[in-house]
Amino acid sequence: MGVLSVRADEGMWMLHLLKKQQYPAMRQLGLKLEDYDIYNPDGSSLKDAVVQFGSGCTGEVISSQGLVLTNHH
């Protein structure tokens, strides 16, 4: 049995600044997606998978069948 230690890089980032501010570090950490797969203002990207419920709860659509993950409040 092995133990893997991981660290969360917390924070909030403006998506339109992702390529300039966070993307290089994300690639160094192993990200395989292109920056435009995460945020593309002119087309479909991961930004389109985030949904808002009610007065502000958020979730992410994670499957083609409509499975949504949300925080527990």
C-alpha cells in the first residue's frame, strides 16, 4: 500500500485571465487540457459545464447523461 500526498492550490481565478496567470503552472502539474478547453469565450468549454441552482449554489455537469455534482450545504 502506498500513500500519496496532494496539495490543493486554493483560490479564485478570473477565467479570462487563466492562460496568463494559472495555465503554465497547471501544465507543469500535469494538466493535459488545452487552455481553450477550459475557457473559450467563442465556443464550448468547461465553463459551460458549471450550473447555478436557486440563489447561488453551484454544480458541475460531469456526464453526457446529465449527472451533476454539487456542494453539500
